Amino acid sequence: MKKQNILLGLSVVCALALISSCAAGPNPAAHVPNGAGHIAGFWRGIWHGLITPATFVISLFTDRMHFYEVHNNGGWYNLGFLVGIVPPTRYIVTKLDRLTS
């Protein structure tokens, strides 16, 4: 019984360490304007979320394309990005579900 508790405790500690190691760190470019002097906000976050499927595919073939703007205003950009990513993701999942049914 004691051996099982130790193994369970070690498993929980390892799982927590694994999960926490995947957590994102701070963005040093947040609240810092890009080369053109712009900081992406809520509306640009929505736009970037909407075009994420296309920009992700393009980013696989070039180093000049990224689907997330690091020069953003923080939480509002992130919220916009999440709001914007829902429609294309939902569309893709619906289409894949119809193809497999």
C-alpha cells in the first residue's frame, strides 16, 4: 500500500512538472510597437484569429509569416484572437465531421 502511494505521488509530481513546463512565459514584445510603430489590439486580434488557418499553412513554408502578432496590447489582443479563431475552427471541424460521417 505504501509503495502504491509513493508511486502515485511521484506520478502526480511528474505530471504537474510536465504540464507546467508547457506554460507560456511572458511576452517581452507586448506593449512595444513594431517597426511601423503599431501595437495590435482587439480588432487586429480578431482579424489574425480569422486568418489563422491560412497563415499557419503559409508559415510552414516561410520564416517571414507568423500567425500571432507578438507586438500586441496583451489581454485585449488575446481575447480578440480567441474570438476570431472560433469561426474558422468551427467551419473546419464541421467539414471534417461531414467527410468522416
